[in-house]
Amino acid sequence: MNADVKNAAINKEKFEHAIRSIDGLLAITRSNKLDVSHVFEGIIPKSRRIEDHIAFFKSLNCDAVRTRANNKDFIYFSFPYSRLQKYATSHFVAGDVLVIRYLTSDLSDEADVLSINATIVNGSI
């Protein structure tokens, strides 16, 4: 197995574990907004280039959304309730969306990652 394929498989496994960890947090506290950035530290590719992160999420069938707000550039990925349930979870509820947001140096695929924030929100509450 080549190193890239092995690393991709490891990252996917770590991502799935992170989703299950968030599910465990939801069992303890039910909030309509929960910062879960700490769960993803060191899990998503360690590269500082957004193109590696985009490739990772593309492998999960999740497209990048690019936006500029408050003079800052963001690229984010979202996983709605229907996708979250596929990770063998039991505490997510209808309306939950996991949003992983990157602050980047610009909106191109070559942008540098400046920070990562992950939030679980529920728009139906």
C-alpha cells in the first residue's frame, strides 16, 4: 500500500473517531451550538496548504464552500445530520450540522491555512 493511500485511510479513520467523540459530547450536553475544534486537532491533514484539506474532504464526498466575510477568506465543509448518522452515532438529532471552517490567506486552492474551527449547530431548535 503506498504511503498516500495509507495516510488517507488513517485520516478517514481518525475523522470517523472524531465524529463519534462529538456524538459522546452530545450525550453529555445538548446545545444548539457546540465548539468541537479540539476534537479535530491533529486529525485532519497536518498540511498548512488548503489544497490537501480540500482533497481530504473531497475523498469524503464533501465539497468546499468558499466565502469572504469581514475582510477574511473562509473555506468550509459541512456535514448535515443525514451524513453524520452514517458514522454509527446515536446522539445527533435532525437539524444538526457539523461545520468545519478554515480561515485562509485567500480563496484559492494554494492558500495557506491560518486556523481551523469546527462547530456543531442545530438550525431547527
